[in-house]
Amino acid sequence: MKEKTNSKPAYGYIAEFENATAIYHAAEKVRDAGFKRWDVHSPYPIHGMDAAMGLKKSWLSALVLAGGATGGLTALFLQFFTQVNLYPTVVQGKPTDFSTLPAFFPVIFELTILLSAFAVLGGLLVILLLPRLNHPLLASKTFLKFSDDGFIMSIEARDPKFSRERTKELLESLGATNVELVEDEV
Amino acid sequence: MSALKSADDFPKDGEALNQSKTGLLKMAFLFVGVAALLLFAILAMTGGGEDGEVSRRSMMAYSWLFAVMFFLTLAVGGIFWTLVHNATNSGWGVLVRRLMENLGSVTPWILLLGLPLVLSSDFKNALWEWIPEQAALVEGGEKYAEAHLESEKAKRAKELQTAKTDFKTLEKVTASAITKAGKNKGEVSFLNERLSHSKTKLAELEEGQLDDKALTSELQVHFMRHGDGEHVHGNPLLYHKSGYLNISSWTLRYILYVLGLGGVIYTLRKWSVAQDKSGDPKYTLMMRRWSCGFIAIFGICWTFLVVDWLMVLDYTWFSTMWGVYLFAGSAVSSMALLVAILTYLRSTGHFKDTITMEHYHLMGKLMHSFVIFWAYIAFSQYFLIWYANITEETKFYLLRNTDFFNSYTVILLVIGHFFIPFAALLVRQVKKTPKLMVAIAAWLLLMQIADIYWIIIPERGVSLTGGAQMIIPGAIWFDLLAFIAVGGIFGFLLLRSFGKSSLYPSQDPRLEESLNVVN
């Protein structure tokens, strides 16, 4: 009989820190160590954490700009083309030319906002890879403390810099009170 | 992130204005302002003009209103930002709050610069047609009443006499007719009704037998509404508005604006400065609590002020969004001025370790949001009037859309007051770069000048020439002179107020929050 193995591949390490200051300074060190696939979870937003983690500006805003511009131009084209070019519609004796524009503004405004909002929602889901039913980190009881009083850092095993021994040593040297290896789902 | 800044590291008495670096500018402002003011006053006093031509003084009335109104919007914006900062319990802007308070504290002085508009009857008559028209109606009404009093009285007495005789006859006739009608109920009730109807009419006529005073005022009202029936037309519109638009209550309201707006900012600034000395947190609580109520005073005063001074430039026109429209422009341009002042003070060595780019970012965000708010209000007002297409309402835009200069100002405002600053302020990095922020602020101030100019000046040509001319050539130089005069005094008063206390509330409990603000 073959020896049965139930060990799954590792998802990565999670490390618990005592407070916001500790995790903030730890994040700076991890950033400087060159890690790319890692994250910090805290019960509340920590000011300046994005800089400490070395996060670049999200490209969501570009997506929203594109969404808004699409919406605005679509509304302008749809109204102008149909009401002025294709079938000039005279309302209250007002001219059907460039000076009809004010009548189109409410729809332009609304559609700009609508498509911007869609771009926010859609872009966010794509960037965050949502929706998903479960996440390997949720298996850890330690990790769940992040929504209560825990300051948790997670480093994924996918990161090229990841090493079972050295990463653990690094986290412990940074003052983590509790380092835990989390298994992947599969 | 560098270590958090502690309020204890900064001097307890705050930072004083460096007089040696800013004193020269202050005196230059004063000198230029007073010189321009004197020149303006001399030109206005000697510009009476002859009958039948447009006098220089009446042209200069519009210039003065324009200059006072523009700087008033800036100063009043200072009150608004102080109120909002206190009422929303904000901590981010403690460092710049004193700038807002100082800007607001100029308001009563600028309102006092508007005193010629209230006192000089030539100025008033040139600007606001309702004042001379109403005065003429009142005067005409008095003459009409005097001339017609006796004849009207005699007419009414005679009418009553006739009615009395007629009624007696009718009573007799009715009595005999009722006896004749006997059991015919319908007939009897008809006769009784006819009699009581006559009685009511008689009572009405008796009520109409007024004493001289009451009859005089009734005749005056009749004259105002209908004229004398021969040569003079009445003005029912002006009569109906006269409950609000009359010279005594208009003047009283001006006094209330000075007291209301001045009182609000005086109180808040006094408490804020008192806290610099004692460090007592009770002032913070007082400012927060009272600001919520003061907002109402501010809103009412400002709304009625712009109705009284700007909307009634044509008293037949009205817009319910007028107050908000002027307020929106005031908020955005005063925030722009605050950014400019802050950068000027930094360039002269103030706020060295205190103000960071985060403050610029926050002020930029407020500027951005109020650029959008202005556009929203301006477009809504235009859109509703454009769509409804009612003559009394559209006349405002018709006038301001006719003639080369006016119509291009409209396009400038749409693009320059909204699209350009909106796009520029979208980028985060722009809001964190003082040089770019000052450029945008200067641009927005320029747009506010254009906006106020576009509101007031198109009235000048049509009002003074009776519609013969849209623009009076050469009058623009008076506008410039008035602008320099009020602007110089405004700049002097502003710099003077900075010298009176610390540049920021040094003992505010939330100073530390503002020092370390991150957004």
C-alpha cells in the first residue's frame, strides 16, 4: 500500500502583528525586500499604507474616465444624430442645430454617470478577481482576526521571492507574533 | 512616512505675519486703492451731465456695483468656508481656517464701500429703475389724490344719497308687491332677495364714505395700478412688488446685511482669536454649535442681498435660483483666492513646516467640487428658463446673449468656468502642485470677474440709453478704475487682518490633526 499524502500545496504565509505601527514598518521592510504578491489586512484603513507597501496608483480611474467618456459621447451622438441629423425634431419652435445642445445635456450627464458607475463596478470586480466563492486565507482562524483586532500580513507562495524557510525567518525578524503557513484550496 | 508631527513642537502663540516682507505690498495696495478711489470719486462728482444725455455718473454707478459685488463675493466666501469648517466639525483645515476667517472679516468693510450705492440717489436711480419709477408713481399718486379728493368725495356722497332714495322707494314697492303676491312663495322670496341685495349695496356705499386720509391712500393705490386714465399709465407689477421693493425697507435690509454678515464673522473670529491666548477648548465647541445657526443667517442675508442689488437691476425679471447661483460662484472663487493667499504666504516664508501638499490637495478637491456645483446651478438656471421660454424670464439671457461681447462672455464662462478647471483639477498630481494650483486659482478668479461683469454690465447700455445702445463706449475704463479702487482697499484690509493675529489657530485642540492630515 502506497503511503497516502494529504499535504496540499502551500498558499503562503500569514503573519500577525501587534498593532498598526508594527505592521506599517514591517510592510516597508517587505516592500524593500522586493516582494510583489503580498497584502496587508487590518480592521481599519491605515493612512500611508499604500506608500509603505509600495502600491502604485490604481488604473481604475483610467477605466472610469473611459467609461464616462463613452457614456457622454454615446448620449451626445445618439441624440444629436437622431434629433438633428436623421429626423430634425422641432420642439417649441426651437432650432434643430448646434444650439439645441442644452436639451441634450441631462441625458449626456446621466449616461456619463451611468457608464462611469458601471466602469467602477466592472473594473473593481475584474481587478479584484471577484466574485469568488472562497479564498484559501479564510481557512485560517488567525486570519479572520483581521476584521476584529488583528493586523495580518499575507505573503503568497506564488511570489518569486518566496521561500518556506527564509520568508518565515524574515517575518519573524520583523516582529510578527504569530506566523502560520496556509494551505491552498486545491 | 515621517514621524507624526506634534503640536507641542510649534510655538504656542502661533506664527505672526512677517511685516517686513508683506508690509510693502500692503502699503502699495492701500496707496493704489485710495488713489483710484479718489480719482473715481472726483470723476463721479463732476460727471453730473446735462439733461438728455447719459451722464458719466450714471455709467460709473454700474462700475462701482460691479467692483463692490466682485470683491463682496470673495469676502462672503470666506464667511461661508469658516461656517462650513466649524459646523462640520472639521479638523483638516485648522491650519488654514484663520485665512478663511480673515477673508470673511473683510465683508463688512466691502459692504460699507457699497454705501454710495445706497446713499447717492443718482447712483440708485441709474442702477435700479424701480426706485425712480416708484418715486414717480408715489409722487403722481399724491397729486392725483389731492386733485381728485373733493370730487371723489362728492361723487361718493351723491351716489349714496341716490341709493338711499332708491332703497326707500324699493322698500315701499316691495311691501305692496308682497301683499299682492299673497301665497306665491317663489314671488315673495324673489322680492325679499332683491331687497336684501339692494341693502348690501347700500351698506357698501356707506362703507365707501371714507375720511380724507383713507380716501387719499385709496386714490393713490388706484393711481399706481391704473394711472390717471389719461396720460399716465399705472404700473400694477411694481405696485404688487412694492410690499418688498420700497425704498425704506430696501435701505433697512442693507443695514441688516451689514449687521448680519458682519456680526457672524466678527463673532466667530473673535472666539477663534481668543482661543489662541487661552487654549480653552470651549471656544471650539461654541464655534461649532453657533455656526450651525449662523449658516441660516448667512444664507438669508446673502440671498436677499443679491436679490436687492443684482436681480432687481431689471425688476420685472426673476429667478428662484439667483441666490444659489451667486453663492456657488462666491464659494469657488473664494477658495481659489485662499489657495492664492496660502501660496503667497508660503512664498514669503510662512507656514514652513506646517502646510503640506495634502492641504493643497484638500483645497483643490473643494475647489473642484464647487466648480461642478457652479456649473450645475448655472446650467439648471439657464436650462429651465430656456426650456420654459417665458418672455419675462428669457429676457435676462436674451440681453446677455446679444451683441458680440456679451455672447462671447457666455461661451467663455461655459468653457472657462467649468470645462477647463474641471478637467485640470481631475488629476491628483495637479492638486498637489502649488504652482499649478495657483494658476488654476488665478484662472477661476478671472472667470468670476467675467461672471459678475456679465451679470451687471449688459444692463448699463440698455437701461441708460433706453435700449438704443447695447454698450456705452469708453465706460469700461470706469469699470477698471472701480475695480482697482475696491481691489486695492480689499487687498490692504486683507493683509492688515493677517497681521492682527497668528496666521493659524495655534491652540486649537485639532491642530495636530491638521498638521498630520493625509488624504
